[in-house]
Amino acid sequence: MVEPGETAVVAGTTAPVQQVTERPVLDPDCRLWIGTHVVPGRYVLESNAGSTGETLEFVGRVLYPDAANPAARLLAEAAASEPGAAGMVSTLGAQVMDGRDLKLPMGSLTFSHLCAADDPDARRHLSRALVEGMVFALRANLEQITAQSGRSPTRLRLAGGMSRSPAFAQLLCDVLGREVELCTHPETTALGAALCAGVAAGAFADLADAGHSRRPYARTLTPTPEPMRAYGPLYQSWRGLRQAQEPALNAAQSTILPAVIAAGARAGSPVEVRARPRIFVSADLDEESLHRLRTIGEVVYESFRERMRLLTGKALVQALAGFEVFVTEVDVVDVAALEKLPDLRVIAACRGDAVNVDVAACTAFGIPVIHAPGRNAGAVADLTLAFLLMLARKLPGAEGFLRNPEIRAGDLGRMGQAFQAFRGRELWRKTVGLVGLGAVGREVAKRLCAFGARVLVYDPFLAPEQVTRAGGEPVELDDLLAASDFVSLHASVSDQSRGLLGARELARMKRGAFLVNTARAALVDEVALAEQLKAGHLAGAALDAFSVEPPGADHPLLALPNVIATPHIGGNTAEVAAHQGRIIAAELARMVRGERPDHVLDPDALRNFALDRPRPLPAAGALAALAGRQGPAVSDLQRDAPSSVGTGSAGAAPTSGETGEKFARILQAFSEQIGRDGRVRAFAADQDVTLHFVISDLGHEFFFRLRRGTVSSGLGAPDGRPEVQLRLKADVLDGMFTGRVNPMEKAMSGELSFTGDAAKAMTLQHLQADLRRLYRAARDAVGDPGDLAAIGRAAAPAAATSVGSADKTREELVAIVRELYAQELITATGGNVSVRIPGRDELWITPSQLFKGDLRPEILVRIDLEGQPLETGGFSPSSERLMHCAVYQARDDARAVVHAHAPHATILANAGLPFLPISTEAAFFGDIPRVPFIMPGTAALADAVREAVRKSWAVLLVNHGLLVAGRSLRRAADMVEIVERSAEVILGCHALGCTPPTLPEDVVRTLRQMGDLVA
């Protein structure tokens, strides 16, 4: 604006209304301000409508807290209302300037609940009232200016952040009843600075030239006739209400002012820090969090994810020497390390349950331990909602449907099948029961409200009002279980909550309900859960936690098609680094300023705490007592698990030629040198750990044990149970001890697996240099073993050769499985087949939990008649192997067993209907025995099947399908088809209300006598 009469409204954080004049205009009432223009000979007369933008942001956060941009959402909602806002009137953020009497920005929102009693979306009217009040204030301030200048605006222009809203701009135009020019660039301050810079650079002759040459106006808005007419009387009513409220608002200042002063003090400038600590960060943090930490101290950042390193023992002590603050996520901090780190003053654990830190020892040393509760609440809540949606919409089955190789392009019959099979449910109006309403539970409740779900909550530690505030309804556990379509667990594990959902509680759940567990497996009885799922009482479950992690592939729950299982990934997102970093940086900032942290696990350590004062030293007796306790662990699962692992068996070594023999001699020499090495013995002075190595592709084993200054080692498995067992191939072990590979990377890729105590597994890291030295010496003494990677490639053919004609048997088994899969008698992961290897008490059996539509001979598993795998490094055998073995043990003449998930045979078993001789084929079997539901994969089920097959080649399994044995694979498969088709006819007759007709009794007797020959 350059020429006199040009007027602008800048609707931003505040809302100045300015007019250019050619002379100073003095307001005798001193309500307005006058100032000089940047252009000589020009002046600016200004009024101001107050803190419009700030008020808009505040009310937007109140009305629309979940919106990405609450202020923009409020403006958009206001546009959905009508002039007059259904009778609601606002003076919030709407001042008429009086330079003599500057007051707190105050106002009111006046309405009756009857204004929009039947409107389900009344917030839009509240939004409209707020915005209309601000625009009315702009009109009042413009009128003040024109009254003093005596000049109506020649041009009225609108800029500022609120001008981005077309609805706001049009509303101003309608209320003023005149044209408004809308600025192209809402950020007028930045535009003005650019024009000034242009003058300085010589792009413009002067500021007047810059102003005239730049036309930053997008378009001219004209009033809409009907709203313009409506706003005339509405504006006058607003002015009258505002004037009437003046005395009340003045009286309210004495109440409001102390709260405003207190809020200002809380948001004031931070206290000057008295010391800048050295901070070592091994946790995974984002750049913003690291920047915040660098403002309060000197930071060294070595993320455990990037360095692939977990710090314990001596490595931890070396890394933290000279640091006052340690920010950790997985490193193990025990009393022995604390004793050797005199400078360490604060530990920040980036987790909710800081099991990796010995908190009691930290308290004894006067070291506060701060933590990050709720750091992964959003991540776990997201996974919970994903599980709920997957279960509700049957996504696991639907996702795999189109991958069926039997489906042809354009097959509308298959689309009809999908339409029928995958009809899902919405979360809308479903009842979701949340067991536990901590940080995760609250986030889940917030997300569920957006889906229109009803949320029930059982949390005995919360007051009913706390549950209601989170959007839930407080109920008792039994009521929640009985009413919920979905039950989701978010409780912590304690003596009171362990086994919270047992057999009784699961049976109380609504029939057809779903269970989701993204918390801890200890909350649920896994066996009882599997039984309820198998019986059909529960429709499905989604589990991110198991009692042993990871569970074996033969875990009974993993065998169920209505179970979604993930490997404890709920809190594992990239964004967690930002969440935990934000919490920890804020906590450390408080401590550096001398304030009390909000999240401290040992508040006693804060007594007389100061970063610049030495920490107290515990008495010797206290140190001894601390050292004798169970130490910290990498995870709570490890902390709560047994302290040792089974040794397992490496199995027989496959033929590997000269390479394998040389490698065996290297291991012999290596283990001997470990046992007599002085450095290893010195390291063992304060150690108590046994490490057992299993070389999976060679069948070799070796171990070494460090126990209070003594070292023992050797080939084979150790006596007793080791704390750590590692399984890896020869090439990986060779690379680990020659420096070719990073062990942590191999563990992350699955090429190196270890079970047991993760902290004690780090013994390898501490001894890395010495073990590499000893291994290289052994390797040099024996010689290069050759291409160790080739051993694995050669192992499978060697194993196949060792069983003679087994390859042909395997190919036949695969062909039968594909045939049964095509007939839908075996599902993608349901059902299993085995065959006896000719001349041996061994079987080939299908692997556990692999897609049956893509079965290959080389992935079948060889087991003995007790169900034990006979080869290492391969797939796990079917979880039903005990049932198969029981059949072969009961019948020497059985050569093959098929366990099918045949639908009609299963229905017949579940309905309790007899298998009848309705055809000559069906008559061969007689009345097929049935076994009641018993937990799959158990010895009890195997025993029941063993008794049943002594008198029949076929067994109906309630809720579990059909088992058929035969003297050959071909005969067993044919009999499965016969039983299934006969069951279909029997069920069809019953469905039509008639009794299935059977063959004459004399014919049946004859055919039953022939039945054994058919098998």
C-alpha cells in the first residue's frame, strides 16, 4: 500500500487494520495509532482487532484436537454452517482497539443448547460463531479508522495467514458489504522485506516504485447478496452484545490475570544451565532429539543399530569412561560396571521397563535412572488396529486367495467364491474390550473412537472418570468378555495379571469374538486359547507375543489358520526413535536446569543430587548384596525366562569331504587353545557363562565355559545346560572368527541364531580379539579348509543319497499333496502327509507351516518313528508328527498317512453323525471311529489316534479333519477322497430332511471283509 486511502486487513496472529494517509491523523480519543510510512510523505493509521490468529489456534485445538491443522479445520467447519451460526455469538479473539485502555484479550461465547439441539455436528456452528465474531471485530476497527480519517477505503486488501481460507475471505467481503482484493502472498512481512531488499539491490528506484510495480493480488471478491443482507442486523446485534458484556469482562480480569501470569512463567525462558555434561548415546535417536541434547551437553552418538553393538561389561566401561550421562536402549548396565564408572551421574533408559539397567544399584550409587514410558505406545496401537482390521475383514485368507495357482484369469466362479468366503465386518458399532488402559490402551481407544466403535475398558487401577475421559466405558472383566466382539490386551504382567485370561475367561468370551494380544503372552493361557479357537468358540486371534520367543514353527497356535502371528514387532517402528528421544531430551533438560524429572525410576537417588557434585559410594556390604542379586537383562522376556537353554543335538554330520574334515580339525585345535590361553583365563576371572556352538551344516559341536577364573572347552556338547547356544553354518563361524562377517548382522539376517541370555552372549564381543587370534592360529596350523559355503549346497543331495530310493518316494509325496491341495482337501497351511521310507524306520513328512501349493521334494523333513528330525539345518517337521508316528507304531502295515482338512468329513465328525455304507466304496470302511478334540501336536492326541487306527484305516477328528492311513500313498489319498465324497452325500441327505439310504446288510458285510484289501 502506497497511495492515500489504500487500506489493508492483515489477519494473522493478530489482526491490524491499516490505512495510508497523506498527513498525520490524530485521534482525539487516543483509540488508534498513527505512524510514518516507509515512503516519505505517507502515514499509516492503524486499529487492531486483537489476537485473532492465536485465538483461532487455541479454540481449534480444543474443538478439533486430532486434526493435522486445527485452525484450518475450524475455518473449513465454519464454512459448513450458515450466517448467524444457528444463534451462537462469539466475542473471543475479537477486540475493538482502544489505545488508552489496553486489556487482556478476553471474550465470550454465548449460546443456548437449544440452538442446535438436534444437530449431530454442532461444532460447525461454534466454529462459525468464532469466525463471525472476528470478522465483526474487523468491521468495527475499520469503521474506527474511516471515522477518524474521513475517507472510505479506495481499495481494501486482505492478507495474512487467515486469508488462505477462501471461506474467511468471502465472509469478510460479505460482512463489510464491499469488494475485497485478496493478496497472492499471505506472508506480507516476508514480501515487504523482499521489496526492501529489491530497492537496496537496485531492482526498484525507491520503495514507492517497488510498491507500485508489484501487484501481489490474486483476485477481487464481491459480496454475496443474501449473506450480505443477513449480516447487517447480525453485526449490529453483535456490537450491542459486546458493549453489554464490557462490565462483566472487566470484572473477570481479576480472576483470569493470575492464571495468565502463571502460564507465562511456565512458558518463560529456561533457567541457565550450570554445567554441560558429556553425554554418550547408544540408543537409536532421530536428528531432532540429538539436536536438543546438544543444546544441553556434549554428545557422542553411536547408535546400537548402526554400530550393531550391544555394550556390556568391560566394553561398556571402556565406552563410558569420562561421561556423566548415558542414554541407552539395550545395553546391560550392572553393578560391576557402575563401580568402575565414577563419573557417571545419570542413566536415561529409552524404554518403558528399564530391565537392562540395575536400578537398585543405581540408587545405591546415587544415579537417577530416567526412562521413556509410552515411547512406543503409538506404534503398538497402530499394530493393534491393523490386527483388528485384518481379523474383521478376513485379510489373511483374502490376501492369499488370488495367489492360488488354480485360479484362472477371468474366473467369475472364483470371484463368487471370494465374495461368499470373505464377507467381513466393520469396526463401526462393534464393541471392543480393552484390558488395560495404560499408554498403549489410551492410544488404541483414541483410534477406535474414530472408527465409531464402542470401547469397554477393564483396568482396576484407574478411576472410572479416567476411563471415561479416554473415551471408554469402565466395566468388570467378566462383563467385558461377555459383551465384546473383540478383546485386546494392553495390561502389564504382574502376579495379579499373570494368566488373566485362562480357560474360564476365554470360555466367557462372546462366541465368534476375536482376541488380540500385543502386550505379553503371560496374560493368556496359550493352550486354552488354542482349544477355544480349534473348537470354533473364538473366531480368531492375532498375537504379537508368545511365551517363548520366537516360538517354534510347530507351536500349536501357529498351526491354526485363524491365527495371525507376528514376531513381537509391535513397538518396532522408525518413529520410536523420535518419540523416545523427545521424552529423554526433555527429562535431561529438566535435570540440567536443576529441576525434578517427571519420569524417574529411583526417586531416592534425587536426594542431594547435582550433576556437578560427586556421587555417594555405597558401603562394601551393600555392594556385595547387590552383586549377589539377579542382574539386569536385555529384555523382560529374557529376565523372566529360565537362565539356561537346552543343549539340543547337532544330528549326524552330512558327508562333506576334505573341507569338512579339515574344518573339524580346526575346531579341535581352536577349542584346545581356548582352554589353555592366558588372556581368556584372565577374562574369565569375573565370568560365569557357558557357550555352546552347533555347526548346523556339518553336525559338529563345541563349547567353552568361563567360570570364576577357570576355562574349559572341547568338542561336543557341554555337561549341563549352557546359558547361550548358537547355531550357525561353518562358513558363518569361519567368517566371524576371521573378521569377514559381522556376527550381529548375521544374527539380524537369521544366519546366526542364538537362544538363552542375550547379555551373556555378548561374551563373544568382549573376547572377539582373543578368539580371532586363537582361531587364526588354529586355521594356520591345520590349513585353509576350502570353500565352506559349498558344504550346505552339498548337504541335501548327500542326505538324499543316504536313504537310497527316498528321492522317488519324496517326489510321489509331493505329487499327492499337490493333488489333495487342488481338491481343497489340504489347505495352504492345513493338513499334512507322511510316507515310510522303504526299508527304514524313518519317514518323510511335510514341513511345518509352509505353503502346500508350492511344496518341493527338497524341503520335506526326514524323521524317525519317534518324531525326531534326522537332519540339521532344514525345515521343522509338521507339528502333527506325533500323530503320524503313532499310526506307524500301531500298524506295521501302514506305509503312508494323510491328515486332511476335508470340510465335509469334518462337519460329519463335528455333528456326531455316523459314517454310513451309502455306496460300495463307503461300505469298505464300516463306521469310522472319531476322536474328540484334543490339542493338536500333543502326545494325548497321538495316543487317541493310535487306539483308533488299530481297528480302522480312517479316523474322524472332531474340529480337526480326517486322518487316513494306507498301504501306499496312492491308496491313502484315494481313501481320503472316498470318505470326503461319501460325507458330502450323507450331509446332503440330512440337509434335505431324509435319512441316507444304505446298501443291503449282506452286501455291506461282504464289502467290509474286503475293506482291508482296499487299504
